[in-house]
Amino acid sequence: MEYTKINGKHFYNMVVNASNRLEEESDFVNSLNVFPVPDGDTGTNMSMTFKAAVREIEGMQNSTVAEISKKLAKGALMGARGNSGVILSQILRGISKGLEDKEEVTSKEFAHGLEEGCKAAYKAVMRPTEGTILTIIRAAAETAVKSNKENIVELMEEVCVESKIMLDKTPEMLPALKKARVVDSGGMGLLIILKGMEQALEEGVDFTIQDFKSKGESKVSKGNVEECDIKFGYCTEFIILGDASYANQFKNSIESLGDSMIVVGYDDVIKVHIHTNDPGEVLSRAVKIGELSKIKIDNMREEHRSLIMDGAYNNEEETVDTVEDNEPKKYAFIAVAMGEGIKNIFKDLGVDYVIEGGQTMNPSTEDIMKCIESLNAEHIFVLPNNKNIVMAANQAAEISDKDVRVIPTKTIPQGITCITMFNPENEVSENEKELKEAIDMVKTGSVTYAVRDTEVDGKEIKEGNILGLLEGKIKEVGEDKFNVAETLIEKMVDEDSELITILYGKDCNDEEVEEFKEKIEEKYSDLDIQCYKGEQPLYYFIMSVE
């Protein structure tokens, strides 16, 4: 198809399709994680960020490009998760700036939007690293600006080709990627988004609000629900594992069976969504093309009745917890942690809110913002306790009108040390300075397992091996978690050490841990040994030496 201009509806379809593509391939993006530890979540973070952005524009298919891009950017900003999600939100923010005041855009104007997206992404990162998502957005923007294509489909094809070429070069830019024999995961996520946008234009994909709206997430007045007439009662979704060239033929064959239909084919997969009264007939015709996967059928009439009976929809405004109108306290703390034991430690130390999250579940900017807004304090400190949450915390601090200070803790022990070092009698600037200095006093080690075969820093790693990490770098590879933990502690202890803290995970046996603790106490009789049941997932031990 040919588009010398795209309007709001075209752009709407482009980003919705891109979001769907990214969600479908998020596990693949996750698998590109360089480190073989069980917390590769780039694909998940990018997909959840983009889905939050798309939810913000639902029902806006008849709006202008500028209006949609502005709301999209807002949704991404608040829904941003992890570093990759924050960078993606900044890309969308820049694109929105480039498309400002545009009802529809030409290829040159769209290229300008990508260029602004690139500028915003680089500006958001303190020390930009090439070979990452930044490199891919730069390749996309430069290709678009230099292109002489007037047809935006051809422009996007060119952008995708050059972005893929650049993505394939990322292992030459970052040695870690080359050793792991993968391309950059964030860059791959962005390429999937660009391809999804191009595909929507090329194939004339057309979405309606029902095609991507999450159940129960939008407000509808009671009157609207009662008057709703559901013509086709079953929301039916599935994937056909077969030749994608049959997509149009299948689409035509089921067109009379329902509405809100989407049939999108690529490679050897056909994605199907339809509202119908006969899911069986739809599936019967689909199975003739190939094997069926991820079948999901929802009875929309039943859901509709339940919502009315439960009073889920009403004309009253949704209520949220608000801060009491009393005298604010001077200081408040927010920490991010996972594992009931660790969360309780932070609460016992005086943290006001503990957001559940960590290695595999990064909270969004909005999650952090909600906690900030609920606190009645003059100064609020945020302890992210994970390097992949620092950017989202900073983003929340920037958009809040309260005095929020992010202490860039990258581990749980750093966060615990900061809260114990805090002096409520000090002024805020002095506290901020001392807490940031306290981070460097803590050595952090952790013990987990390998999720795949690889080689890191000359160490051959097999799936299932026990890994000992010191400050995030793999230092030990073994078969027994206690032996690896003991060796790791040896590397952390020096003549200045005074305290060893061990937080053990939910997959550890209490009796075995007690024996391990006694062994460490005997070995380091001149040091103070503390051992707590952290109940954290994935990591057998999180340890610190101070």
C-alpha cells in the first residue's frame, strides 16, 4: 500500500500493532539477556511499558497524530519499567515532540519525529553506550532523515532494514554480546516495534478499541453498560502455527462469523482475534491451515452480567487513598524489595512503603509515583535497590512536585545500610550526601543459578550451574550453593571487614542454612555474622560484607 501521509487513525493502528508484536515476542527478547541469570526481563519491561502507552490511547483512533502521540508518550512515561522501558518512554516522548501540532504527517515529518525520539533517548542516559537500544534508534532516525522516500511504507521498510543491519553489528560494539553470541535485547525490542509499525501500514491493519482493551481496565458508566447490546458474545483469540500467506484467505472465510476481526500473518504465524457466536466453527476452519496455539475464549455476555451484579460500573468517581490533611513529617522512605523477609526488614527499619519488585518484576514509574503521592512528608527518599529500577525512580522524582531524592542503591544490602545510616536529625542535603557515600561501604554478593549454557570472562557455564556474583559480576561457578556462597564470602572479606550479613531465599532449607551459618561463624569468629530469612525468589543468597 502507499501512504504519502498518515493520519491519526493510521498512527493508532501502527502503535497498537507494534505493541501486539512486542508482547508476542517478549520472551524471545528476554532470551537475549547477556548474563545467564534468571532475571532477563528486557522484553517484558519494554512490552509492559508499550502496553501502558497503548492503553492511554484506547478509543482515540479518530484523533490527530499529535493528540495520539502526546497521550502515547504520557502513558509510556507513567508505565515505564526497567531501564529499557524508561529509554523507550523517552523515545516516544521525543517522537511526540517532533509530531507536535500535526494533524497528519508526511514522510519527512515522520522522520523528524524519529529524530527527536533519538535525541530524547540519548539525553535521558547519563553515559550513553553504543551497541544498545540507543544505537538502533539512532540508525532508524538517521536512515529516515536521509531517505528520499515519499511513501511512508517504503520509508519504514528502509528504516527496518538499516536498523536490522545495525542490530547485527551490536556484538562488535559490546564484547559481552559477542561472547554470549547474541544481539542487544533492547535493540531487538525496538526493531520489533518498528517492524510492527511498518506491517500495520503495509497490510492495512485496522484495529478497534475492543481489539486490545484489557478487561475491566477502563471506566464505563452504569448507563452505558446496561444499554450495551452484545451482538457477538465470545471474544475468541488464538494463533495458527502455519503458512502466513494463508492469512487473507482465512480472514475472508471467517468474516461472516463475527466482528472486531483481526487476522495478521507473519513468518509462520497467523494471529487471530474475532468476536463471534460460534468459536467452534472459527477454530474448525483454522485447524485446516495449521496447528492452533494460545487459544483464549471469553464469554463477554457473562462478564457483562457479572460486572453489573458486582456493581463494578457506576457513576461515582473512583476513590483512591489520599494523604491525611495533617502536619507532614520531615522524612519518609520508599524502598523496592522482593521476598517477605526482606520486605519486613525494611518495614522494621522504618521504611514507609515497600514496593514489591526486584530482579524480575521492575515497578513502573507510576507505581513509584503512587507511593510518593500517598506520603505526607517534606522530603521523600527512594531506595530502588536494583540497577534496573534507578531510572524509573529518577523519572518519578522528576515529574513529582514533591521533594524526592533518589539514592541510587543497586542492591538490597546497600538499601538496608542506607536506612540504618540515616540520621533524622540531619538536614536533607546532608542526609542525601551521606546515604550516597554509604553505598560504597557495602560489598554485595549473591548466589543464583544459570538458565543457559554460555561463557563469561573465560568461565564455561552450563545450564543449572550455581553462580556466585560479586557486585553483579560472575566470580564463581559450581554445583553446590553453599560452597559457592562460602567461596564468595572469602573474596569479599578483608582486614577492614566487621560485619557479614546473609539473606537466604525461599528455596533454601532452614536447617542447612543454620549449619552454614555456624560454619561461617567459626571461620570468621572475629566478625559479626547476621543471618535472616529473606524469602527472596531466584537467589539462594544475597550477602554483604561491611
